[in-house]
Amino acid sequence: MNACSRSNCFAPETTCDLGFFDRSNCPSWKGRVESPGGQDEALSDELVLPWSGSALGLVDLGFVAGCKKPLVVGVAGPQNAGKTTLLAAWYLLVGRGLACSEKRKFAGSYSFGGWEAVAGSLRWTPGLLPNFPPHTTSREGRAPGLLHLAFRDADAQPRSYLFADAPGEWFQKWALNRDAVDAEGARWVAGQADVFLLVADCEALSSANMGSARGSLQLLARRLAAERADRPIALVWTKSDIPISSAMAVAVREAVLGTMPDAAEFSVSIVPSAEGGADKGHGLIELLNWTLNIRRKPVSLPPVNATSADPLFMFGAR
Amino acid sequence: MRAKSNSILIIGESGVGKTHYGAQVLKRLMKGDGQLRMDGAAINLQPFEAAMESLNEGMAAGHTATTTYVDSIWPIADAGGAKGELVWPDYGGEQIKSISSTRRIPSAWRVRVLSSPAWILLVRLQQTLVSDDIFSRPLSALRGASSENREVRISDQARLIELLQMLLYVRGAISSERLRTPRLCVLLSCWDELSTNECPTAALEQRLPMFANFVASTWDRPMVFGLSALERPLSPHNRDTDYVARGPEQFGYIVLPNGERSPDLTLPIQRLLVGDV
């Protein structure tokens, strides 16, 4: 497959970056290097789509961000904390209609393939056992996968959200060294996210390694506090069905709420709740509603220093 | 109804019942007791000849060949006397599956998507499932289970929504407001398989909740009807004696949004073309 000479263009898999409907008219496509021995694919008249359905990469974002910047949700936490499981559980709740209400309805996603891959491990297919999603391995230098969801409010406003699904190792490296070379992805999330979810793993905090788990969470909390600059943050206790000692809970709360007193706190678990009715885990829908209700702060422009009352001469060098 | 050609885009995968519905609609138009009726005689009835023959004999119609795509043009008139032409397609459902899986839209389909003012999406609820997931079993059953490689098979709801997203993109109908065109009608086909008395919207929300939400968010006033074109399963080999005796025109119903049944199979089409709620 001959790739386009522009580094940002992934034709012929997706549409031409410059917008040429017929690729053969695009000067960058014409200027590409032919691979030796490769055959030029027959120019079919089929239309390709600008999104592939998998988790969005940084270049793919242009398609969903073109109209309005989606709200970016950064899920940060050490490895195995349950970040991917949280996202997978949300997708399954949306799929079962439990996350939507009269006030907010699901309105589509451009990364169904990515969501289904993340949630596939939690879903029963005949003959296979569900399992937690496979450990997302750290891929140095590559961007985290962004999963897209759109919702429409009761007042007919559509809103897009991007959920960053990143390996925990990135955040651990970033917590230690803000400028670490292989924490590029964590820096991207820290820079772009509009809301942070700091995941505290109850299972790790009650296991034999609870000391080092607490230590890495404290480092991450301090780093987030320094980098977040007033953006909303929530402390999320995952696997909350596993009890942790009160001393540990106090230590973690002190680390998080001490540096970020406005942080919200949630406990989530995928274990079904005790009372009957629809199985929706515990705390997942509340956390999702809180996240979806976040709005960016409006930008306030500085006051105008006008030199004259006449609009034509308002901004001048006099 | 306008006097120009009204082409309906029918979207349905293999096995949802496009051919049976088309044949039954044709027979209802010729019978003439519904909202729409045939105005004179259609020039060419050949595309549905085989299906009508099978139904006359009380047998299921054969599978439409994959590469077939034939438009039938039927002159129709509505109850008020306004006349027009209905363009009704029949095609092999594998074409839709191929669009979904290869994510490429052939240019012939692109033309159809762009030009049709109304879309009918046929969904056979019995064929789609919402898979069971982790919430239906206790967590303790999972500990110790080893992770295996599994291929990701996209769920039915996601596949349907992605198909509609692709067609909307091709049409350029991505907007921050709910869509008024193209008008959408979701027909829940093979309704008799469900053995339920729910109203169609509730049945859709219960079985395909994410898809129902998507349709309600994206379209201004989508219509959801239940459809049973045949009223009972027919075999491709054994005759159904009732059908032979009474004729297929006596069978088939749609389920209105309030749950009532009506034998008028042309009602959804009339509502779509006129733009009524």
C-alpha cells in the first residue's frame, strides 16, 4: 500500500488529508514514493471514511474536534488500578441504556471499535469467560488511545467527550519526572484534559504492597496538583468492594485532598449492588454523570484599552 | 405527495425481510385498500415476480442474490388522489454487510444515499442480542481465570449505529440540530417472532437501548413501527395451505406506535413520503 507523502495523511486507508475527493488529483499523493515492485491499487470509486472506528490517535482527532473541542477526560492512575475497566464498564452501561436518561441521551461514537476492544474482555461471548481487559502495555512515544462518545442534552445540545485510555506506567514515570522522555503521553493528557479522574486502587492499597502503592499514589497526586491548574479532579476509589484500612484511607485522602481540596470523591465497583434491579455496578453511573456535567470555564478576555471612542480609531498607535 | 419520483432508501442486512416486505407492499398496492394504491399498472413487475410466486404458493421467497440491486418504479396514488411514483429497491443484504465490514461505500450507494428523501431501516430484533456481560455473573467467578486471545466481534448495536453514522457522513447530514431530512422510519421486522404486545418504541428501547437512544438523539421525529409481512414463518419447500387458500394479501400487518395492529402495509411509506408524524 503506497502511503501518502504527507506525514499527517493516512490515505488510502482514510480520506485525503487535504480534502481531495479523488486522490489522484492531490499533489501530495502524486508526489509519493512508489514502493518498488508494488502495484498501484486499481482506483476504485468507493468512498472511504475519515475515521476508522478504532481508538482515535492524535491525527484522527481532527475529525471529531473540527466542530468544537470535545471535553477530554484524563483517567490517571498507577498500572492495574482499573482505569480501562472503568471505561469498559461505562461503555457497557451505555450499551444497556442504563447511563442515559431523559436529560441526556447517547448520540453516537466515532470509536466503536476502540470501545468494543476495551469492553470485549468484560463481555460474555458464548464459550469464553469475561476477564479484565489485558494489561495495556506502555508503548514508548506513541499517543494514548482516545475513545469518543457523544451525548445530546435535553435542551438539544450535542456534546462530545474523549476518554483517554493510557497505560499506568506512563503516569508513574510522569509522576517521578515531569519531563521524562517516555512519559510523553501522560504529558499530553495532563496538558489537554479538561477533567481528571485520579484512580486509587483499593485492591493494591490492601495488598502486601500497600506501602509502595500508597507511595506512588502520593507522588501522582502531588504531580497532578501541580499540573492541573484549577481543572476539576475527582478521586475515584476503584474495586471498592475490597475494604482498606482506615489508616490507609486517611493517608490517601490527605495526599489528595490536602493538595487539591476541591476534589470530588467517588467509590466505584463492578460487583453488582446488593438490592435487586438492573445490575449497574456501584457508583459508576454517579461518576459518569459527574464527569459528563463538567463544563470548561469560560474564557474572559482582558478589558479593552481604547484610545478613542470612535470605533474606527479605537485601536491605534496614537 | 409530490408528483416527482419518490425513492426510498431501504437499509437492511441479510435476512431481515426486505424481499418479503417489498412483495407484500406490491400486492397491497395492487389490492388498493390501503393509504397508498397502485395508479394503473406498473410497467415492470419482474423484479418481484419470483417472490410473489413463492408467496402465492405459501412458500418463503428465495434469498436475493448478493449483487442484485433493482429499482422498481410503481405509479401510486394516495387517499386524497395525489399521484406520484414510488421507487422501491430490492437487493442482496450482503451489500450492507460489506459496507459495514469494509467501511467503504460504493459510488452507486453514495448516489442513492444522497438522493433519497426517506430512509427505511429494517431491523429484525430477534436476530440481534445484547450480549451478557460481567454484571450478570459474580466477580468471584472471574478471579483466577486466564486471559485468552479473543477476536473482537463488534456488537449488533454498535454495528447498526456505525452503519447509520457512515451513511449520514456520506450524505453530509451531520448537524448540531436533530435531523429533519432524511426522514427515518425504523421497521422492526418479523414482529410475529417476538410474541409481544408492547408498542414498537418500547420493544426497541428494551432490546437495543443504545441504538434507540442514538436514533432519538439524531433524528427529529423518527418513526418506529413493527412489521410482520407474513404473519407466520414460511418454509421455502412446504406450502402453507392458508396462504394458498386465502392469498398473501390477507396476511401481514404493521404495528402502530400505540401498539395497535393494522393490515395496511403501505401506511409507513405514506407517512414517510408525506412527512407526517
